[in-house]
Amino acid sequence: MIKNIYKTLPDTIAAIDLGSNSFHMLIAKHEGDNLIIIDQLKESVRLGAGLDNNNQISDEAAARALECLGRFGQRIKHIPANGIRVVGTNTLRRAGNASEFLKSAEALLGHRIEIVSGVEEARLIYLGVSHHVVEENGRRMVIDIGGGSTEITLGDRFEPIYIQSFEMGSVVISHRVFEGGRISKKRIRLAQLAAEVELEPYIEHYKKLNWVDVIGASGTIKSVANVVSSMGWCTSGISAESLDKIINELKRVEHVDELSLKGLKPERQPVFAGGVMVLKAIFNVFDIKHMHVSEGALREGVLYDLIGREYHEDTRSKTIQSWAKRYNVDETHAEAVKNTALELFSQVAEDWTIADNECQQQLTWAANCHEIGLNISHSQFHKHGEYIIRNADLLGFSRDDQKILSVLVRTQRGSFSDELFKSLNVSWQENAKKIAILLRISVLLNRSRHYDDLVTPRITIQQNQIRLIFPAEFLEQHPLTSADLEKEQSTLKQAGIALEILTS
């Protein structure tokens, strides 16, 4: 079996959070599960405010963001790549021209940017908050109001139980309801109603699960907490009464520029009203009397998740196991396909330049869930599997990782088209094709589901030529496998790959 080839996590690690309102960078040293923060940077780039009606990032907003990332790139250039994670959230999920921005951004950072789903963002936030609160028995509700979305997670200790991400945030509501910075009592009512409408389908489900504590995190909530503390309205966290006092102050002005609240930073002022009304809606529908405020949030969660991938169970592997179980995947068969695939991988990883942990992990995950589509229909099950994986909320996975996995599941059988691989990030196209070939061969060799006489061939590669070398007489004793291999030769030939079948 192939050894674990993961590079040891460096002592210094970094997380960058590309939010809709601000970009944050956190650099820390880690000792086991403990983080020692050594540097923090934050810049208000207002990327979400730069989205036009067609969800295109404006040139001006992109320029602000890229200037910031140039500075961030300089700070992290001496940290090994496997010690850095960069995540993009709501605005980059929505932007139609995100791919163009990401090319420039990744060049400046010298690192890949992961676009995470709203649910994955919520999970990471919950993880970051959970490491910053005193351990208590009982469930907690964790709330994060970002610029473009709001994440609400209910969990117990470090385990999330119920997660939702809502398309509302301080920037979104401010631009939609308080456009141009104008404030009125009518706009305040409309903003609260708009947020409550978003929450309505999920209110009862949250209430049935119950919670002991409510904890808020990130920009809007920290800003509100700073105001109510500075104004002397609440000594710790945010109370319902102190939040109402802020709203009374909003009702006294006609424009955000007229707000005069101690503790409110100038860069937060343009989107403050929208964030406050989202928070008020949450307090109202869940009947919250008091909210604690956590220093930990998304970027801390990203770092703890990075540590967890090396020292504990990788959330992504746990997710694949859960989904395979949900869709009744044959575990014995999946394990056999995985073992064959990894044995082949170990023989060619160095020569094929795929000897890294990411390639090995993607192959493992694909083997474990390659038959997930059978739960829908045997006909075209590889296509059903692709659809499930591409569109599901897979905790721990970035959008790019999910897309790679979905293509691997799709190409396990049938045609082998370059077009599917061209849909992936350029840096992954060739490696994904190589991994897909190993998976195809492994699925083919295990097709009979008789594992006692299974033989893994020796495999060699040279450019676009692959040789499989079986023991003498094996192919004669397994005519169906031989026929399947001949068919595979023809399929791969159409993709410009020569598959040679030999016996020793």
C-alpha cells in the first residue's frame, strides 16, 4: 500500500479570508491543537459593493482587492504552500467574472484560492468559534453576519448539527434597502422584514433542536458589540435592549453619514444599518435576549481545519464516508476498488508526477463513492453520481475540489472526453486525467466482484503510453476481464492514450 506522502505542516501557518466587505489574514504558530497568533491584517476592500446588477465585479473593486492581495502575498511568501489556505466567500461565489479575478489574485498571492459554499463557510466559522469559547454542556447557536451572506449553525461542542447559509448580509441589505446610504423608518421596517422572510422557512427547525447559548462572530456583530459597549448600553456582548437602542439611533437620522455612535469605525459606517437590521431580524425570530461575542471566526476555523487534516480525521474523508452510507454504496466493493487504485498509484506516482497528497486523496475519495449514483439508477449511474457530488453540500470541500471529484466519478466508465477535464482548474486538468485512468482500470478489474482471485497488474507509463503487465495465463483464465481491457484500449485510443496489455 502506498505510504502517506503528505508534507509535514510547517510551524507557521496562514489563513486568508476574502470576504464581501473585508479581506482578513491570520498568521499563527501551532502547537498541537493550540494556535499562537503572531500577525493579523485586515483591509476593507468592499468587494461585494463592487458587484453590478449582472453580478460582475467592477474594475474599481477588483483593483482595490488586488492591491490588498499584493500586500498579503508579500507577507506569506516565505510560508510553505501546504501551510496556507485562502478561502473566498459569498461575493466570489456569485460573481460571474470571478474566474478572471481569481487568476490575477492567485498570481499575486502565489497560492490557490478555494471558493467555499455557504454551508462550508458556516462549518468553518463554527469551528473557529468553538475553539474560542469556554466548554459548556448544551447546544450553541453560532451566528455570523458577513457582507454578502449570513451563516447560522447549531451545534454541540465542536460538532455542527444543523447548518444554513442565507443570502443576506450587511452589504446586500444596505445596498438593497438603504441604497445611497438613505435611512428612514420605512426602510428600517423593510430591511427587517426582508431578513425575516429569508429566515422564515427554517425558524421552526432551529427551535425544535433547542440551544443553551447564542454566540456571534465577525465584522457586523463585533461592530455592534463595540458600539453598545462604548455607548454604555451593554457591558458584555449584545442584549436585545441594547440592539433596540441602536435602531432608535438609526431612526433619528436620514443618512448613514449622520450616524454618531461611539465605537463605530468609519469603514463600517456605510454598511452598518444593513447589518444591524439582519441582526435584529435574527434576535426577533429566535427570541434572543442576549448574544455572546467570539473573537474566533472563519479564518480561525480555516487554520484549525488545516491542523485537523494532518493530526485528526480529515473532514472531507468523513463527509465521503457519510454520503457513501447515505446512498447505500457497497463498502466491500468500494474498498476493493480503492485498494487496487492505490496499488496502481504507488507504482506510477513518481514517474507520472502525481506523487502528492491531493492526488492520492482525490483518488481515494473517488473510489469510495464511485457507485453513489447506483442508488438512483443503474443506467448511467456514473452521470447520476457526478450530478450528486457536483451539487451537494460536501462539508470540508471547496467548489474546485468537488468539481474534480465529480469529474472523476463521471469518467470512471464510458467515454473519456477531454472536454470534462477542461472544465477544471488548469492546474488540475492533467493530473485529474491521470487519476481518472487509474480509477477506470481499478473499476474494470473489480467488475466481477470476486475478490479472491483478483490480481493487480504491474503498470508502467511513458508519456501517453500505459502498459499493464499481468501474470502468465491470467487473461486466459479471465476472458471477461480480457474483453473489458480490449474495449478500454479502444476507448483510451480515441483520447490519444495507448494502453498496452501484456503478460509476464
